[in-house]
Amino acid sequence: MNRLLKFARALGMVVGLGLSASVPAQEVDTLAKIRATGEMVLGVQEYAVPFSYLDLNGNSIGYSVTLCQGVAAFIRKQFAMPGLALRYHFVNRGMPTEALKAGEVDLVCSSFGNTTRRQQEVGFSLNFFYSGLRMLVRRNSKIQKFDDLSGKRLVVSMGSTSEQAVHQKIEREGWKVTVLLGKNHAESFRMVRSGRADAFVLDDALLAGIIATSRDPNAYRITGEPLWVEPYALMLRKGDTVFKRVVDSALREMMRSGKVEKIYANWFLEPLPPRGIKLNIPMSEWLKDALKNPSDRGVE
């Protein structure tokens, strides 16, 4: 039995007996809860194509969801829990940290960037994707770069890192733009579609998914050099050392075996359910390097 399993199982026994452990209780809460209830609750979203969204039957699917399901499979095997059940809980784009703190979810599986600002509130797994912050505009728009937005209206989704990045650019450069807030990606996109906003600022992979699943994909395009590049990671409770070790071990095993590459191909190179649309986004050099040298480092 490896060190991870000895440590985790010993802590689980301590908690089960109601005794005090040599580490803070917070560090063992999630794994102890999963083992006690036989259930793992995944925080998911409805519109974050291709990371976390719904199929026609209302089932949660996507790249991040598949990785979380892989973590669950690892727990079933390593902790002899073949009956471990998965429950899916929707988290608002701006509220995943609250859902974790409240114990409503055990692991958030979507497209949340691993930033030092968020690390003050939650923990992150190893990074599993890298995305650049760019713009979605209408096909006939004259906007090509971010500075072309001066004097215009842009929209960002509430609680997204694009909101943070836009305000940083305003403060740093005195950028003269009107910033609108959408409650989620679907609403932000509708603002561009209706003409209320001139551009939607978001991670390029998510923008590609939004365009691909829109009614008229040819009516929109992605433009602008990235404001920044950020890693995505699974989100867990801050200070939950034992559970982070389990999650990271599961991801590291999938990375080492080549499984993550296959999962990536399914969601970024093959036809997407439910409409069979292809995103055709090759794996970035950043992600290729991350699969060889896993890291949980965030960006500022």
C-alpha cells in the first residue's frame, strides 16, 4: 500500500472513531465525507462547452466532467468503493467557492482558471488545460484587437477571470470601455447577438464552444491577441490536503498513461454531442508540457 493510501485510510479510521487527528479536521473532511456517505458530489455547469454542459437528456458531460469521473474511478479502485455514487450539482459561474465552502459539492468540474486570487479561497488540482483570454465579435465587426474596443461596450461573465483581466487593463492603461456583466456565458453571448455589446471577452476555448453550438456559427469570430494565458484545474476545498493528494494522484495517473490525451481528443478534435459539431482545437504546447511535467501553479 502506498503512502497516500496509508495516510488517507489512517485518517479515515481516526475520523470514523471520533478521535482527534494530528492534522486539522478540514484536511480530511472531503475524503471522510465521501467514504462515510458512499457518494461524491461534482460541481458542474450547464453551458461551459466543451468542459461542462448538458446533453439532450440533461446529463452532465464534457472534458472536465470526464476527468472528474476518472477521479471517482480512481477512488473506487484505490479505496475499495465499487459502489461509489456520483451526484451532479449545478454551480453558478460566480459562486463555486461558496458551494465548496458550504459543503454542497466535493469537486468542481468545469472551466475555472487557477489564479493566485482564487487560491486565497479554494484549492486547485494539477492543471489540465491552458486557455488564452480573447474576444468574440460578430463576423462583420471591424474589431481586430483589444484596443479597438476603446469607446465601445464589452461584456464579461460575472465571476470569470475575464472580468478581473478587463478591470486590470482599465486600471493599468486607462482603457476607455463600458463593461457589461452577464450572469452566465449564455447571457453574455446573447448581449453580442442582440447588439447590446460589441464584444464578449472570455477564454478562447469556451468562445469556440459557444460559437460552434450557436444557431449561426458563421456569424461570429474570435479575435485579439490573448490578454493572458491561464491554466484550468479542478477546484476543491482550501487546505484539504488529503483529498488534493488523491485528486492529483488520479490526474497524474491519467496523464502518465496517455488517457488525458485521449479524453482531450474526444472533446476537442472529435464531433461534440449532441449536434456533432467539431471544435478542431489542437492541444497547445502549454498543455503538452503540463502532461509531461504536471503542475498546480496558478497565474496572478
